[in-house]
Amino acid sequence: MTKKLLKYLFPLVLLTLFVSCASSTNTNFTITCEIEGLEEGTVMELKPGGTHKEEKSIATAIVKDGKFIFNDTIKDIRLFYIVVTGENTYGSIPVMTEAGKIKVVAKASKNLEGDRTRYSFSDVSVLGSPSHELYLEKVSAKKFLNDLYEEYHAKSKDINDQVVAAQTAKDDKKLNELYSSDAWKAFQQDEAHFFDTVTVTMTKMILDNANSWWGPFLMLDQMSFFTKEQESWWGKFSDEAKNSYYGKIVSEELFPVGFAGKSAPEFKVMNDKNEEITLAALLAGKKYILLDFWASWCKPCRKEIPNFKKAFEAFSSKGFGIVSISTDKSAADWQKALKEEQLPWPNFMDKSDIAGLYAVKLIPSTFLIDEKGIVVAENLRGEALQIKLKELLP
């Protein structure tokens, strides 16, 4: 963005003027789409994006001769996704949308993945939206990260394939052998370097845009979950950024209204025997459990694990338990982290949006729940957990 500053000064001025003019009233927009490869009669939807929510569509259209049109009104510049609908059907095109006439041209290819149908799009062109061009410029570093990810995973494909095979076979002896190998240690070093690079890159991307709505928008658009580390970013945002549409969403996620004193939302998880387990079952025989939302890639989450282990060792005999819910998208990543951390309490993957039930957007997030299913405390970190347990379980 710094190398092409002069090129984007004029569009930036236009965008600033547009935002100030559009802040008081809705204005019309039209998105005309010409997408080769879509079947006649396919229903398309226009859905808001960059919110961390499962948004409802604001408009629908039917494909005729590869063409369809969306018309609606907009108050601020917003990200929308043009989505292919259908049962077990996926595929979308992001469009940064503003007032006026926008044209989207692309080619669609249909791919069958088991019982799913996935559409991928190539040669995508979005015309008539200066903000979309700016969006692509701001997120261009993502390609570098994707390339880096592919590079180190290709280099370590053999050792990873062996680990997955050993995990599938539940061959702990082979796993221990693989985890001690030079190849696995090299992969871990590459992975640590990758995540450090992600942190540096994302921090720069977002804080370079701290003076406008782009900052909080990029947080939402580029990050699935926030961690405690991102709270410091909020203080660096301008008032304009904080008070923007996306800024208000970020604020709600970084500083959520708590559950303390309320009933813990009921949920169900599946164990490794494909058996359904409820929150009530997890609470059975316990006076308190700590519900821990974490992920393998989350450094603050994993830094808390030694504290959890100390609390578990000290209070498990008094009726304290821990249940960890992973928000990982990859089962292999989750399993690898479990092997490394050796957690002595139940662990499950979040396959039914339990995190959504607990309004979790920031990890680690923890909920201390009593035997009656009431949340008595939240986000107890460090020594705070043991201090609370000494009070509750003397």
C-alpha cells in the first residue's frame, strides 16, 4: 500500500467523500452479473459479509442466460457475497459494494465433493466499485501468506501423511517415533515461523488502517476469531473507526456482554465413539466444570493450558472438571495439538457452533459452570482460576 500511495490517493479522497455523504441516508445500488458456467434457473443470493455472523440474504435473483441482477439500497460501503444457493451447495464471490452501478463478470466451475456441490470462480472482474479495488489492494498480503502456507506444507507432506496415517490407526508408538523425528521438528519450526509471519502481517494490515472503518472491517474479514492480544488494537483505532458499522461489531466481540449469573446454554457433542454427550452429562458428578474454548493455532490459548493443568490437579478430587471445545477447522491440527499438550480431560471439536451459543468471538474464552448449570464466572486466566476455585471448593 505504501509503494502505490500516489495511485490510491485520489480513490481514497473519493471514498472519504462518499462515506460522509452516505452516512445520513440510504442510496441505491445495482449489481449486474454475467457469470459463465451457471446453470439456467439457478437461484443466487446477495449476503452481507465481514460480520462473523450467519447473515440472511438481502436480495435474490435467478440466472437467465448466465445473467442476473441485484437491486437494493445501502447506507455505507459494505462487503457482500454473491452466493450460489441449493442444498449442500457452496460457492461465492466477494464484492465490496457502494452506491451506483456495479458489474461482476466471472467464470464458474462446478465440482462434486462427496455429497456436496462446490462452485469455484475464476477470471473475476468487479467494475464500477473503487472500494472493491482498494479492498483487493489492502488484502493482497493474503496471497503471500497462502503461498507460504502451501510451500511449507508441500515440503513436509511426507511426514504429515505419516502422522495422519498413524493417528488414523491410533498407533501411539509410531506417533511418538514420528514426533521425535528431525522431519517433524523441521515442520514445527516452519509452522511456528508461518504463524509468526501471519501475526506480523495481519497486525500491519489492520493497524495501517486504524484511522478508518477499514481497520475494524479487516479484523472481521481476515480473522475467524479474536484473541486477547487484539484488544490492544482497539485502543489504536480512531473514533471514526470505532463508531463505524464494522467498528461497533468488533467492539461487541472484543468486549461482549457476559453470561455470569445466567444458565449455560445447553449443547451436545460427539465423542470418539460417535456417541452424543450433553452438557448435563458432562456436569454429572461434578460441582463445577470449566468450559474452555480454544484452538491449536491460538498462542494465548495454549499458554493457559499449564494454569488449567495446575487447577485440575489441585481441585479435580473436590469435584472440579474441565471440558475443552476446539474451534479448529482441521481435525488433524486439533489432534496434533492434543498429542502435544496431553490434556487429561475431555476434548471435543465444535461441529455444531457451540461457540455461537456462548457468543464466543474471542479465544481463549472460558466459562465456569456449577452443578445446576449456572455460569458463575468467565474468562478466569492465570492464577485467577485457582483463586476462584479455592473460594468455591475450600
